[in-house]
Amino acid sequence: MAKSGTQRAVGIIRVSQTNGREGESFASPKDQRDRIAAFCERDGLKLLQVYEELDVSGGKALAKRPGLGAAVAMVEEGRADVVVAAYFDRLFRSLPTQTEVIERVEQAGGQVVAVDLGQLTEASAGQWLNGTMMGAFSEYYRRSVAEKAGDAQRRAVARGVLPYPNVTPGYVRGHDGVLVVDPKLAPVVAEAFKMRARGATIKAVREYLAANGIERSYHGAHALLQSRVVLGEIHFGKLANLTAHPAIVDPDTWRQAQRASKSPKHLAAANRGRRPASDRLLARLGVLRCATCGARMVVGNTHTNKSGKSYPIYRCPPQNDCERRVTINAERVEAAVIEATKRAGEELAGRASSDDKARDAATVLEAAQEALDRALAGFAEAGVMAEPAAVQRLAELRQERDEAQEQCDQLRDIAAPELVVTVADFDSLTLDERRALVRSAIERVDVLPGSTGDRYRPVETRLHFTFR
């Protein structure tokens, strides 16, 4: 929290699913933004930034909440003092996430505020109890809705009703929700599968579909040719109904269409083997993550429109099902990671030998776990597990075990002193040594999505570092 002057706030807007909803029960992004702005004006806070998390569940871990994670980082880095949301349930629907955010923000001297409830804090036992109860109710509501949705999906699949909105071409929904054959487009889809079974390319199939009223992207056409809906089946996660509706493609044709991807041409491409390992610093290191889906980012290239010159980027994996894919300039993000590693290395250089400390921590953890196990066995044998004294003692032992585990986790993968002291000579290290140094200091770097309006903002503002 700022020692003097106007306190700085960062807002959080979250909507789990937009889907065109509106009305009084829907806390729209505009409504949330207006409430946050009005609160900041009333309390004399300077609103620096508002992060929107659209189609993001409040039950996700902080690592998968790109906006909230960035807001917490701003407080920890001393760039903001207050994290504010319009409504408590827009901020949290997960007790672990709630606890982590409040603890981290308060440890950094900041505050977490929900406009409808006020400051959320664990400063006193009463405040902790109040916040925990609210968080428990919020998480219970989320879990209850998920359970009901799961039951509805199971019933829908059992009845032969697709539990998702998009209908595969060749079908239309009947009055009871069950798919019925579209007499106009079903023959088109069936012929597309026959073309693919005869060896036609995806491009040729896509052109045929478009000429007959079914517009699909390349990936959309490929997905259609892999769909089992055309066999009369519904698959949704672990749910399946193999006789949900009439088939429009026979099983033999469908199987032959799948084998087309194993033609000699495709096998020759596969036999070329893996691409050689990239010499980019963060390639296959695993620290660079897409903040939208959490996937490890991979190396790629892109081209400028004018000159056609290519330059390296990191991107969300193409095969990953990501709602908002992220790309970022490779050279710039690597420079930012190197600087962050050097800063972290300066801290690590003054520490005692991480190897010795890690061994000591592991010994303490083993002893703590053994003490807890012995107590559990003893109390269970004596039949006093529910006695207040036993409950209290077990709580103390669990706390000791958890603290020992946390210490082990913090020391895990920390580089040896001889590597840490070379941080000043980073440029003279080999690629493997650089990667080892980065890995020893940084657990992950979340890359926040950019947009047309902010594509020129500094790379550093799109990065959320998590250090070891």
C-alpha cells in the first residue's frame, strides 16, 4: 500500500460465460466497470487499469486467471495498492484461489476489495471466518451448478441430444432436440467422406463442400471428416451414445476416410523425423506459458506484410484448443526473461548452498511426515480421533509438515552457487547453461493476450513472472 498520496487501484472484471446473455441477473462487463470506477472515485483511488476475464471460470487457479494474476503481480511489484472487483463472486469462486490472492496481496502491503462487501482480509480471526464462509458459499454454488450441468449433460446424451450448440452439417435439430437428417446437406457430407476415402485432399473436399453450401475453414473441414456424429454417435467427454440418431456415413467409408491421413505422402512427411531442436533460449524450456490456456508456448515464425521478412515468435501451440491464442516477439520476450533472471540471480547469489539447504529441508520434511503418521495411527488405534486434544495436535503436526513441504518446494530446482554467481557473465554462457540459469530462477512466465489496441505496448507489460 502506498505510504502517502493517492492509492493506486487495479480492477478485475470477470464473466464465466458471455453467450449473449443480458438482463438484471447478468453482471455485464460494463456494469462491473462502472461500479469499480464509481468506487475508486468515491474513495479517492487512482484506477490504473482494469483487466477483463471474459469466459473465465472463477473456480480456476490463480495461474489460470490471467487478469487476476497480473493484478496481484502489480501489487507485489509496488505498481498498485488495491485489487478491486465489483462483486465478490466475480472475484472468487475458489477458496484456494481466494486465500492465495489475499495472502499475497496483504504480504505485499496491499488490499483486496469487493465493492459489494468491502475489504477482504485475514487480519483477524473474525475477518478470516467471514471471508472463508463467503468463499465457501461461492465455491459451493459453482460446484452445485457444475454438478447439475453434468447431470443435464448425461441425460441429454442418453436421450440422443447434443449437449453443445453446434450441429454437424448434414443434420438439423428435431423438435425434441434429437438430430434428424437434413435431406439437402446429408448427401453432400456423405460424398465428402467418399472423396476423402478415395484419397482426395482436404483442400479438394473443402472446395466441394463450399460449392454445395457448406463453408468450412481448412481445420473445420478436417474436423468434419473426423466427426463420429455422422455415424449416428454422440461423444461428449466420457459420455457416449452410439445410437443417438440416424447415420449418414457408413462405417467402412468413415474408416477409409481416416486412413487417408496415412497415405504414402503423409507417411513420407512423418518419416522425415522431428525438426531439429531450436536454438531459441526458451524453446522446450517450459517456462513460457499462454496465459489464456496455460499451454507451453512453442517457437514459430511470422512474416511482415510489406517486406515478407520473417522474424521469430513464441506462440500458443497450433494444435491446442485455446480460446484466445497468444503470440509474442521471441527476441523481446527473451530479453525480458534474461533481465528478470539476472535480477533474481542477484538475490540468489547471497544465499547459502542450495544443495545443503535442500538436503536439510528434505530431512525435516521426512521427520515431520513420520511424526504425523505416528500420531494418526496412535489416535486411530485409541479411538480418540474426534477428541479436541487429538484434533488440535493433528492440526499442529499437519502445519509443521506443510511448512516443511513448502520449504522443500522453494528450494527445489534452485541452481548451485557456482551457477548463480555466473549470472553477471550471462552472455558468455553456453545455451544449456543459460537455460539452466533461467530454469533455476523462474518457474513460469505467463504471456497475457494482446489486442489491436495494445499491440505496441511494451512486451514487459504482457508478462507475469512467477519466480522460484
